[in-house]
Amino acid sequence: MKDAVYWVEKFKQKEISLSEYYKELDQQVQKLNPAVNGLVEWDFEAISKEVKDFSIDEQLPFSGMPFPLKMLGQEKAGWKATFGSHLFSDARSKRTSNYVKKLEQLGFIAAGQTNSPEFGFKNITDPVLYGPARNPWNLDYSPGGSSGGAAAVVASGLFPIAGASDGGGSIRIPAAFTGLIGLKPTRGAMPTGPNGWRGWQGAAIDFALTVSMRDTEKLFYGMRGIQKAAPYQPPLAEWQSHTIDRPLKIAYIAESPVGTEVSKDAQQALKQMFNELNQLGHDLTEVVYPVDGVSLIESYYLMNGAETSAMFDGMQQKLKRKLTADDVELITWGLYQYGEQIPVKKYIHALNLWDHAAVKMEELFTQYDLLLTPTTAYSAPEIDQELQSDAQRETLRHAEELTEAELKELIYEMFEKSLALSPYTQIANMTGQPAISLPTYVTENGLPLGIQFIASKGREDLLLHMGKQLEKEQLFKLPKVWKNT
């Protein structure tokens, strides 16, 4: 497997020079990226200058490896910081985020920036600013979102690893749609700040999309850490690599947590994994959700609205003017108007609901090691699949005229088709547990569909153990370009 670990070893053994590697990479970018539209910024001249002065460090696990950053919060001083929005099409970062600083401390070279939907509000990637990212398995389909650009560049074979972030499934959904490995770590486990510390009140977290478990594991243990200033802290008591030499107790659920339909493909992906895990000796038990999925998703949309309102308030102060519906995409505008109407007490109640749900989820993990679900209820949607109706879009254009109750209903309806595609991922964001999507299934029409494992907070080691076991059994269905390496 020519993953990041493979190439770093080649660099360290001087079997290939950085200049040769990056020259070939640039040629591949010019050849492949126009079709998938994964990279939206690529300055090879600047990268070449950095590579020329870069010295491989034997002590660093990813020394010399390129790492494309997601155009959403993964900021590097002087680089574009558009958040996928026309409103910030010319904006540049004034400082480097702690996440990117840590990546560079591990030896990565920041190289390019990847496509993302405006402010990361979608589970597909089709910003007006950049146009849609496309799925390398079939260019007529989406790679998902909001880390869709990252998924596109990894699944196309350009990079074995790319920066991604997950506020409601935005690592795991693209991983499922493009046949990649997508780990969402425990809340608080990854570097945050200095531009923002809470990340959708702890729901959002940075990590990466990968093609091997050894890359995933090495990156996780390299990146994890404790920041004393950070508001969220992972549980250190279990935050270690345990020796796991026993069958695992695994709970599983097929049903959608919000009552939406689940495709035959997703049901088959789960059934297939059930059989494989049984053969491997694990103990599986069907359970029901210990939380109310509909109430939680309503609280999630409420959080999105409130956070958007606060974000817009800061923007308007900097711009010294009021923002209008013409400044942003309609989904963003609707969320902003919803947030403007939400009473503070309802926001507090929503966050309290998350805390109660976290308790319920942790109670589940006193009985089981892992929870297994499909990652998504369907494989990737087509690029032009309608996820909002004309009537909804027209109502969104006049969202400022609606009441709080009307906006609440509109937002739920606005996301209804999107949620039906991927209803399984948001719970782990709201409750803080780590979760991973693994590429174990391909549908009859040739598109991947992942399965998801969720663990107790701080137990990434269980997720990594399971991933490595399935990888060893050759159960991963990676993109063809990675199978051939």
C-alpha cells in the first residue's frame, strides 16, 4: 500500500527525492483534478520553494508528506480562507490554526486546499463559489460533504491523506460515499483554536480522510493532545492503546435514528458486516437507540441556526454593513434567519439535551464495546439530485419574514432529503463519542457504502483495532487506484 507511511519511508531512505515526488504530484494534479474538482487552490511554485528548503527529519512520522487543507477552518497564515463562500472569496488567513501547526510539527507540508460547501452546512459539496466536487468512482455522483473535496483528491489517487473535519458526519459521509477510511475522534481530542475553540459547541472536530489504518492510527496518536485553554477535554483515563485479545461485544442497529427509510444496499452492507464479525468471533446484539433521534436532530439544527446568527453578527461588524440574502447561499440565509429568532433559553435547553444524550450513550457502552450501524442510508447522490424543492428555495429567499416556528419547520424540511441520505452520523457529534466509517461494501451500481462503528469517549483504540482487523481480513473496498498499489 503506497500510503503516507510508505512514501515517508521512501523519503527517509532517500529512495526518492522530495522534488521528484512533488513534480510528479503536480503533473497528476493537472491531469486528474479538473475532472473531480477536489482542489480549489494549488500553488505549485510556492510549494516547490518550500520543498527546496525542506529537510527530511528522521524523528518525524510524516516528514515531507503533502497534506491538502480543507477550505473550512484549517487555516494557514496568508492562505485563502473563503469558507466556500462568495462573501469571503478574497479573504486570507491572518494566522495559522493550531491544527495546522500540529500537522507541520509532525512533518507534513501543507499543499493545496480542498473544496467545501459554504460554511460546511451540507452533506454534499457544491458551493456556488467553486462548483461541485465529483466522485472519482463515477463523476456523475457527489463525493459527499462537507469534506467532499478532500474525499475527491484522496479517492482519485492524488493524495493518500487529506485534511477533513466533521461537525455532523462531514468526515464519515464522504468516506462512505468514496470508499475511504474516516475517523471522527472524541470531542476535544484534536487541536483547536486560536480562531475558534468550541466548534459548533464541540460537535465539530478536525481530522483526516485516509486509505490505510496505519496512516489513520499514526496520525491520530500524533495529533491527539490536551490544550489547557480548550473548553473540551477527552477522558485521559481510557485514552491509551489497550491490548485487545478478546472478542468484542458489539451492539448493532439497522434502523434510521430519525425514522427515515434505509436502502436495501445499506441493509445489505450491515448484514454482510454482521456475518463477517460473527465469523471473526465477535458477540453481536441488536439494540434500539437509547436516545430520541428526532429531538436531537431538531436541537442540532437549532444549534446551527444560533451559531450562524452569532457568526453573521461578527461578519457584519467587520464589514460595517448588514448582510443580505444576496451575500450567501439560501441554506445559509435560512439558518441565519432561524438563529435570529431563537430565544437564548431554547439554545441552552438544546445543549442540555446533548448532555443527557451523552449520558445515555455512555450507559450503552458500559454493556457493549462498540455500536455498529451503516454510515449512510444510501450510496452517493447524483450531482444534480434535487435536495430542496423550488417551493422551499422560494420560501428561503424570504426567510426573514417568517416566525420562529415557521423557520423551524422550514429548516427541517430544507434538510429532509439530505438527512434521509445520512441520518446515522450526527449523534456522535452531539454526544462527543468517537466514530469511524470503514469501506466494506460496494453496491450493484458500483458505488461504495460504508459501515460505522461508534465507541465510548476516549476509546479510539477499539475503533482502530476493529479497522485493522477488517483491513487484515482484506474486507476493505478501496477505490481502484489504491487497490492497485
